Amino acid sequence: MNPLVSIVTPSYNQSQFLEDTIHSVLAQDYPNLEYLIVDGGSTDGSVEIIKKYAKDLAWWVSEPDRGQADAINKGLKRAQGEIVAWLNSDDIYFPDAISRAAKALQDHPEAGMVFGDAISIDAQGVPFHKQTFGDWGLDELMCYNIICQPAVFMRREPLRRVGFLDADYHFLLDHHLWLRIGEIAAIKYVPEVWAGARHHRAAKNVARAAEFSTEVFQILEWMQTHPSLGSRFKALQSRIWGGAYRISGRYLLEGGMPGLALRDYLRAAIGDPRLIRFFWHRIPYALLCLLGLNGVADWYYAIKARFGPDLGDDPRLGTWPGLRLDRQERPGG
């Protein structure tokens, strides 16, 4: 039996990526799927793209909302699936992602959510990094081991029990939700690539990196005062603070604030020296940026793209929506 899976795409003025996102969902091999799109009143042609695929959608709407959490919740609350997920309008699913996630949840009835690995892709769809995770549970999430959101699938019941996304969060709203689900249900990792996460200059984690950093510490304060996490927080305190500064440093560096990033990387090393192995290679990159060398970021990502991750030999990837495998460097790289 194939349980119904509901996918929600929140959309707002990302017409250059939206069609690839839609294609990557509709190209899935899973036989029992409903797809919902919640557009926030786009004015860039996104609505026209959505209308092209209206016959393949269970529901869609285009109207102003109160932000990403509100838009996603609107879709999740309407979804009928036993399994639910959301895929942002600049990300993509890889082949068989939904069927593999559904199988993982069926194989692990104790799990409230499952997650896989992801490939970072640039604005043109060129893969430049593989995001590999591990068998992480609540403790690891509290220590800011960050899961790639498009590679996450949830059961609807625990999602409903925790109250969906908290609209007070705008940047780490997904991580906050994983923590709340992890309190009441098991989390299962599957070492397979399920999604492509697009990295581009207009993405929130680049354009609004300082606000991501602020929410890292907002979640930290929430964990300290949350009734069922307080004792756990005390036991993990040094690891949590170190992890918070490490993730803050990453967002600040990606957002073009190398000085603040170096400050937080130093604090991470002091809080938990074991974390240095995860960010030591970012230190020279931050120093070069701090020296004002133009084009460091473009050079950095061009090198990553040139020596991009091995995606395997699946022939479907050569023509998969949102992926571009015919080159391994950026323009001018």
C-alpha cells in the first residue's frame, strides 16, 4: 500500500526557478501524490507558470500571506497526506526521492520524520557540494547539526501535534520544527540523495545572513526555557553553544560578513574545540574576504563546481529538471 504523500511548494517571485521545482515533483515515480502550491501574490510571472500545471495540482492559491511559515502552514493544513513535506520554489527533488522517503517511513513506524542527503546547486543548476548527514537525533539537532530542509519528509500526525511551523521564525523555522518533532518522535536518517538545494545570491541564507544568525540564538534561548529540553540543555551546554557559534559563523560568512564570521568561529572553537575540523577550511576563505580581494566568493564556488560531487550513474540526472551537468564551472570561473 502506498500512503498518500502531500508536497507543498511556497512560492513568491522566483519564476526563474519555479518551473524546475514543479517539474521535479511531477517527474517523481510515486503513484499516490498530491501537490499543492501556495503563492504569496507573485508579480514576476510565477502565477502564469502555476496555471500551466493547474491540472496536475491538488490545489493552488495566489494571495498575500504573512511570510514563509504562514504560506507553508496554509498548504500543510490543507494537505491530506499521511506523509507531508515542503519544497521551496528554488529547490528540487532528485529522482525517486518521494518513493524512497515513503518507504523509509513505512520501514520505521516509530519515526516522525526521515531525512536524506542533498546536493548544493548554483543558480544555473551546477552541483558543487554534497551535503552528507548522519544518524542524528534530538541531541544532535540541539547542538545545531543542521539538516537540509528539502530532504526532509514528515508524518502529518506528529506535525499536527506540535502545531506546525512557528510563525515567529522566518529563517530557521525548519530547524525549530525538527526540534519539536524530535521531542515526541524518533528521527531516521537515510544515506541517499533526495534533494537539490539551490544556493544563489537572492537566497535568504545569503541575502539576509545576519538575520539567520540572530535566529540561531533565538532558538538557543528557546531551548533553555522549554520545559522538556531544559535538563537536556544543561547536559549539552558547551556543545550547544559551540554549535550555535559555528552555524552563525557559516551564515555570516556566506552573507559577506567575514569579520563577524571569524569572531563566531573563534567562539565556536572555545566552546567546543572538536568542532574546528568542520570549519577550519573556511578560515582562509574568510581571511581572503576580509582582505577585500574581489571575486573570492565566485572563485571559491567555481572551484567547488569544477570539482563537484559525484552524482552516480543514474542516466535520468542528465536531463533532470533544475540540474545542469554539461559543465563544471561557473561563467568566468
